[in-house]
Amino acid sequence: MATHPSTAPKAIKDYFYETRVLTGRDFTVKRFATETLAGAVDPVMLGYIEKGKRFPSEALVRRLAALRAEPPELLLAVLYRDRMLYAFGRELRRALHDNAAVEGVSDADLAVQVARAVAALPDDGTWVSSRTWREEIARAVRGKARRADVDRVVALLRDKELVEVQAARVRRVARHYVASGTEERRALAMEFATIFAKSLLDKLSVPQRAASSHVRNHYLHIDRKRIPEFYKKLDDCVRGLVEEFACDPGTDAEFLNVLITATTV
């Protein structure tokens, strides 16, 4: 299977790290903070920012944008998105009375890994290298993906009968994932919260990228007895669209995460 760059959006931490590295091999965190950023941030704090453990101030982001010769609005939109995603995850975990991570994998990261793992396999069900596929799973989330995390995703997909693994080969059997059990429902809820936040920001903060997210809302009254029927038909319609438009991963393919929800209010 041909490898291709991850289409996961960059976080603000990635822009800081990328800018420092492109400045030169000799630019350590300390030198970049003191010389390039003129002491606008403590080197220790800059290290935390690059690791995603702290958020930079808006003033610091504007300074970074000036170094990159880019409009500050673009990087500020990334900062706002990251803050919103963090807030969504924190509040949802609090509402669920759960820890921030389950067996070393955050709920949101697990959901993203599962979605990308399925999408990384050929659409026609042909066999590909398990090693290459597992490397693609590890790249699904920026950062350090441990082997145990990848094993957990593979085991989940096999249990759901979405993939078939034989020795050093793997192929897709299906792509429609249905959460079951508290842990899987929690992961899917976390993913929906983060994707919904990104969709709103695409529409509000980054209008030139508005086409990357499709947001619609519909209202209707349904007889309570017919709600299961409605959910089934909705599920069937979305499944049909996904199967019709899905293609193999490649340089001309964009990873699209389709999440559907219908709820009483």
C-alpha cells in the first residue's frame, strides 16, 4: 500500500515546532525562545507549548505568524480550535465522571485511530501489508503512539469484523462502525464533540476552508414508536452514500469523517 502524508490538521504546537526546526538545526528550544522570539516566552514554557501541554498566548501566536510571514488570523484560528477541542474533551470527561485516558489512549485519540485505520485500507478489499497498515494507524494521531495502542485498535477492528488479518496481510471487510458498550460509546461521543467543534470553527473562523466541513440541522416531530425505524433508515442512507463515494487513500483523496446524530431536545 502506498504511503501518503497524514491529512490530520496541524495543532498550534505543530506550527511552533515546525517554525523552530525550519529556522535551523542549531536552534534549540532555548535559543529559539531567547533569540528568534526575543524572550517573549520562557524556554521551558515553549517546550511545553511544542509538546501540547500548554497553550501559547495570542500575542505569542501573532509573533510566530510574523516570523512565518503569514496573516495572524490563520494561526489564531488554529489556536482557538485547539482551545475549543480541549475544553470539549475536558467537560465531556467531567460529565462522564471518567479519567482522561483509558489504558494509555485518550478517548478522542482512540476514536480517530479507529476511523483512520479503516479508511487506510483499499476500498476494493484487496490484501495489503499489515506492517504498513499498522504504521498508518500510528500516524493517525500526532505524537507517540505506543505499540500497545496500535494493538488495541487492531483488536477492536477485528472484534467488530471490520477487518480481516492473516499473518502479515490485512484487508477491509466493512467500514461501518457501530459503538457498543460504555467504553466505545464514550470514545464515539468524544470524537463527535471534537469534530463538531472543528466544524463550527471551519465555518466561523476559517471561512476560506468552509467547504471542508458540512454542517446541517433539521427539525421534525416523529411518533415515538417510529423512532427506531427512522434511525434504521437514516443509517441505511448514510451507509449507501459512504459506499458510493469512498475511494482508496492517496494524494488526491481527502480523509472525511462523517458523524451523524439525531437527538431529542
